[in-house]
Amino acid sequence: MNKIKNLALFLIYSLIPNRLLRVIINKHFSEEKLNRSFSQEGEDLILNRLFSKKSKGFFCDVGAFHPKEFSNTYLFYLKGWNGINIDPRPGSKKLFDFYRPKDINLELGISDSDCEKLVYHMYANPLYNSFLSEPVEKVKKIDEIDIRVCTLEEVFNKYLPKNVEIDFLSIDAEGFDFSVVRSNNWSLYRPKVILIEFFNRPFDEFMNSELYKFLQSKEYSFFAKTVNTFILVSHQYQLQIFGPKV
């Protein structure tokens, strides 16, 4: 049966001009890419449902790590969105500039600290690099260096395009997330959706954390969860996509 099917496809394709065939194949592979996940746990597919009616949008990825691997934003970049990618790992900006030239790519840390630099701890597995001296997993430390830091508010003041709203904010700061969250000006910059990695911790611990209580006070509430990532949606955007509660 497969032989007959393959022969039929061969005959069909042989009748199509090469130029048109290339268009069909490219379209197929483009659509295939847009239906797969690049996130670690499928977070981008949840976001894709939340923003299914938006052909263009803007994101911010704090702790972006890599332009494609384990990325909550690469799927949206392929769809024509753009945004700000931030990662303190040395050499990360060069990689993002190569693969994501339409984005704003920054090699620095985000913190609510008054310091201009913080000690950045680097481990054998760079996924666990952090401004915290104790990694979230037991891994070997290979180096520590001083890295420039600033607040999220400063980044948005300088780099957010005029009259552009932030559709979603992804934060993966290896335990440094609350410092990142506190560094924003929530009266000025209000992403519709926030993703926060809360690595290997129980559901109740996040829901009772100071981090979640802080975001609740800014009118965000829990919407969904993957294994390690919590997704919060602003009350205003919930009304926009789901309508008022009956």
C-alpha cells in the first residue's frame, strides 16, 4: 500500500513545475515548524492558544539562554513577532544577534539591586547559571564573574518601542525571579501574560509564595502550569479573551 502511495505522490510531484514545487515544500515545512514546540515543556503552545488571534506581537524573555533551544519565544519569532531577549551569559548576545537579528538582544542581568554589577555563578551545565551562589540543582561550579545588571524598568524605558504593548514576559532566572519581578515598573509596563519558572517545587509553595502574592497585588492570577513553569494572566487580558464571569 505504501509503495502505491509513494508512486502516486511521485507522479503528482513530477507533474508540478520545480518552482511551484519548491513553494509547496517550503510552505509545508514552515507550517510544520509553526506547529511544533521549542519550549522545554510546551509553554509556547499554551501561549500560542492565548494569542491565537494575533499575527504580530511583542515579547520579553529574561534568562533567554539560547535563541532556539528551550526557547519560549522562538516559535513567535518564526511567526513574525519580535521582542527583547536578555541573558547575562558571556557570548549569548552574539548568538542571538546571529539567529534572531530582528530582536533586541542584551547581554546583561536583571535585578532590583542598587549595584551596577553582581557576581554571576557559572556551572558545568550553563542552564543553571545564576546570580545565586547556590544552584537550583547540584552541579559543579566552573567560574564566577562580575556581570552588569539593571532593572527591567530601565530596559523597557530604553528599548521598548514607542506605543508597543508587551504581550508576554518570560522569566527564567534560576531562583532570582522575584528580584527580576520587583525591578519592573508595574504601573507603566504590564505584560498581558507572565511565565515564571519555579523549578522542581510543589504547586502550593508557589501559590503561597511572596512572589505570587506580589503579582496578585498587581492584578495577575494563575492560569496554567507545566512541570516547572507557572503561567499568569493579567485580569484585564482575561476579560479580553474570556469575557466577564457570569
